Amino acid sequence: MVDYSSTFEVPPMRRLDIRRLSQDFREILKVQGPYFPILGLLEIMNPLFNIDYDYVDDAMWDRYFGKNMHAQYDLDKKCIFIKESVYLGAYEDRGRDRFTIAHEIAHAILIRDNKVKFCRTAQRSTDIPLYKNPEWQADCLAGELLIPYSLCKDMSIERIVSECKVSYSAACIQKKKF
């Protein structure tokens, strides 16, 4: 079975462009330190981009979306749907949950005005160049929002985890991109 969520491409973006975009959001929200208030950005998605969000009770979520999915951006409805336990986890600064929400916000921001191209020849996401892959772009923007290069480039992984409230895995991946 083909995973259609990762077999379409979006206009190309370089990491540097995505990094600049994350800096713009830090300026809009007047964020000074390394910690990024991802739920604060979620709250202003409607006035900024006409994008809503809703969290869904875990039992209902599992029934309709499946246990392996934690959040989803619906392009047609212009709404980010979030499993309630993930929303609450982000509220409690759990790194994985913060990254999940940042990833879906990134999808909403990056594809809102773009023309998506379905790649009928692509059988899997690895057939699409990374810089045109919407999943890579969303991961990249989420990482840049939550772990800003300019403030974290000289930090240890442990300090990034502590100050940015991200998972150890996210800190390691982002640090490799510095």
C-alpha cells in the first residue's frame, strides 16, 4: 500500500530558508530565549493564517484516526486535529508532544499557499528529494522552531533538552544539522 501522505511533493525549500522562517515566528511572538511556546503559536494560527485547531478525546481519536497517529493537519478543513493526551502533554512540556504539534503547525504553514503535486511515480517518500518532501520540511521547521540554531549551536544535547523542552532524540537530530 502506498502512503499518500508522503508521496507528494511541495515547492522546494532549503534548511536555511526554513531557519529564517522560524526566526520570523520567534520575532512575531517576541520569543527571547531558546524555549518556544508552541501552544502560543497554535493559539494564534487562526488570526495569522485562518487555520483552526481542535483536540479530540483519546478514545474517539483512536477509533477514528488510529492509535499510531497523534495529530493531523486537514488541508481541506484548514484545521489541526490533535489527540487530547498529546495536547495535554505539550501543555506539560513533554518534548515529543511539543514536537508533534510543531510538526503539524509546520505542515499548515508550509502548504497553506503552495500547490501540492502528487507524484504518481513515487512509491515511497524516499523517491522525492528531501527539499521537496513535505514531511522533511515539517520536521525541519518543527526542529528549527523548538531548537533555534542561533541560541543552541553551542549547547550540549542535555542542555538543549532541558532549556528547549524537547526530547533527547529531537535534540540529537537537530544538533547534527547545526
